[in-house]
Amino acid sequence: QVQLVESGGGLVQPGGSLRLSCAASGFTFSTYAMRWFRQVPGNGREWVATVSRDGYTFYRESVKGRFTISRDNAKNIAALQMNGLQPEDTAVYYCSAAYTEEYWGQGTQVTVSS
């Protein structure tokens, strides 16, 4: 069955870094665009970044220059390197795969606080 399992979340001080990983299985990973979204309780889920199946990357304006999305098709892993984290980046981060279907992970909490 399809699985997307996020890891790497946690508590970090402002200005710090985290690297989120998304391990995928149960579908043809290389044919899907991989995306990261985030959600704060009480708010809608917002898009953060996308890496296309061809490796093109796209970012939300507020994370440009700080976050880097990547994928490893040999390992079926997508990653989000987050540098310069700020309190407003605090959210649950979700990995998603999109092509003929749309799949979602369970999310991983990122908290930026001093």
C-alpha cells in the first residue's frame, strides 16, 4: 500500500536548521511530483515547496533562499532542508506526492522557539 512517512521534525531555536525527510513506498516515486505543505492549528494547509519529477523546484515566497527541496529517486526519498528557521515557520509539515493520484503523509511537527 502507499506510504509517505515524514521524519526529522523537532524543536529548534530561531536561526536554526532542520532537515525533513519523506520516505515513499507503494507507488512509482519517480513519476510523481513531491511537495511539502505545512499547517498551523486553526489555519488551512499551505504549500511550501515542490520538486517536479524532472527535478525542477518551486518555493513559497517566504521560504525562498532558506529552504531547499530535493529528491532521490534511487532511494524513494524527498527532503526539505530548512535553514534560518523563524517562529512563523512553526507548523506541522506534510509530505505529498501528486500525479495521477495524490498521496499524503501523517505530518511531522516543527517548532521554532527560544
